[in-house]
Amino acid sequence: MELLRQRSLEQRSALTGGEADADERAVEAALRPRSLDEVIGQERVREQLSLVLQAARSRGRAADHVLLSGPPGLGKTTLAMIIAAELSAPLRLTSGPAITHAGDLAAILSGLNEGDVLFVDEIHRMSRPAEEMLYLAMEDFRVDVVIGKGPGATAIPLEIPPFTLVGATTRAGLLPGPLRDRFGFTGHLEFYGADELDEIVRRSAGLLEVETLPDGTAEIASRSRGTPRIANRLLRRVRDYAQVRADGVVTRDIARRALDLFEVDESGLDRLDRAVLDALCSRFGGGPVGLSTLAVAVGEERETVEEVAEPFLVRNGMLARTPRGRVATAAAWAHLGLDVPAPAQSDRQPGLFDG
Ligand SMILES: Nc1ncnc2c1ncn2[C@@H]1O[C@H](COP(=O)(O)OP(=O)(O)O)[C@@H](O)[C@H]1O
Ligand SMILES: [Mg+2]
């Protein structure tokens, strides 16, 4: 089931899904900013982090634990790597799903040196016993290694050197309170504005040695769903198109034709997004309709609709999540070129229960 879900998310990552697959991760590594100064946008988090890191450096101690939260593709992994780089500390990398037993975590923790940065991606997917071990390690720099089972089991405390934990999560709400409270600093990454994305596309084009015109990069930026990973991905597809069907230069016209071919529309909506809106409006009269019903209607997994399509539609003001179900807003009807039915459910204060 988990595997299926993962696969379905990966297939979706084809063009506008938030997650990166293995091939893409290699390309991404080349495009990652390496220092806080190179990071584009996220002014607030950048300034906060810079302060936290500078303070730690001047005290000569391990920095406070940092939690980075936000949708896929906004720069969590990038920032984790930058944190280690700015602290001139080695980065140890693992992820929630990789830690199935507390023992896995104990092994990682006991191998840390003073000042190391431990990055736990998708930290909300860690097992409960591992989570509990992590609380203790974060607070007291100690783990209890349990030997034996049942009433005869004994816990042997093991000291670990002070380290900095960097956790990343797409679902901060799923983190248990005690874990969340042990982070000294939480950075919430926001979707990027069009100008920032434009800058990111221009930077990436430079690194990939792709020739672009300003309105070409702006066109890519405007269809990137506020997400650098998607901006970089669209850039690569437009580059392909420019090389095969034109002279290699990314103009606005080339960008438009390429993205139309890959079914990414002017608002950055792809086929699944449009299918969701279409089902919601044409089949369910604009809602409210339950997530499961909606997912069945578009032939997708519930999680794919919820984690891939919806965040963008909600943010774009096209879909509202209400206690009674999903509701299309006037913007959704307009986007599909349909008239809002009167009296429409969708006129009821969309946004009230967003998120
Ligand atoms: N602020 C930024 N400036 C420039 N590029 C960025 C920025 N944030 C993310 N990227 C690019 O987007 C891609 C995805 O970022 P990543 O850190 O892997 O996202 P996440 O871990 O949140 O899913 C990376 O290749 C990185 O180069
Ligand atoms: Mg990541």
C-alpha cells in the first residue's frame, strides 16, 4: 500500500508533482544553492536562520535543533545542507521511513561526533519508539539502549555528543507536540512569488547553459505553482523543446508551446488538477464532496489528490476544504470556462476552513 502510494506520487512527479525521483535528484544537486546568500526568496526564514547559525558559531557550540516545514520542492533539503555548510559541520542524512526501529536511530546517534548536523527528512514518518528515543537525544544528548525483552529488559544510558538535528516535514501538523517542542527554531517555507521563481529559473538556466529571453523565463515561472523544483523541471522540458524544435533559445513563444505540449496550463494546473476541478464542478455541482469520492471520480489515490493536487488548488483559491467536503470556488468555475450555478454552494465564504 505504502509502495503503491509512493509509486503513484512518483508517477505524478512527471511534471508538476512536488516530489523528486532518483534521476531528478541528481540534476537537482547541481542546481542547489550552496550558501544562505545564494538562496533566492524566503527572506524571513533566511534571516532567522542566519541569526541562529551566527549565534551558534560565535558561541562555538552545536546550533539549536531546526525544523523546516513546507510543501515538497520549496527548499527544505537545500536549507538543511546549507545549515551544515554554514556551520562547517559534516551532514549525516537519513529519513523517517528509513528508521523503522529505535535501534536504527540508536546506531545513527551513537555514531555522531560533536557538532555534527543530523538531517532527518520526512521526520513525521518515523516510528513511535524512534520518536521517543529522539526526544531524549535532542534534549539530554543521551539514548537509552534497551537490552533484552519483557520484565527483564534493562535500559543502558549512552551519552552522545551535542549535535544539531535538522528535521524536514511536509506535514508539521502530524508531528507530535513533544517532538515539535524540542526544536529551538522552526522555519516555515512559503510558496515563492513569480519574481523569485523567475530569478530561480534564470539562475538555473545559467548553470545549465541554456540561453533564455526574459519573457521566456517569466512564462516558465508563472506556470511553476510557486515551487522551485517545478520551475527547474519545467525549464528542462522547455530547454528540450527549444533544442529539438527551435534554435535552443527559450523565448516566451517556445515556453508556451512546450508547456502546452506537456499539458501545464497558464495557471500551472496540470491534467490531474483540471480533472479534480472538472469532477468537482461538472459531476458534483461544485461540492461539497468528500475526498474519497473525488479521488475515485478522477481515478487516483486519495493521498495523491490530497497531497499533490489540493494544496495548490487551495492556495490558488480554486478549491476550499470545508468540514462537509471539498467545494469549488467561483475561480474554479471561471478557470473551467463555466458559469457559476446560482445559488451556488461555492458562494459560501470559501477560505474559511482552508488548509
Ligand atoms: N530558494 C531557492 N533558490 C534557488 N533554488 C531553490 C530554492 N529552493 C529550492 N531550490 C531548488 O529546488 C529544488 C528542490 O529543492 P529541495 O531543497 O530539494 O526541496 P524540498 O526538500 O523542500 O522538497 C533544488 O534543486 C533546489 O535547487
Ligand atoms: Mg527534500
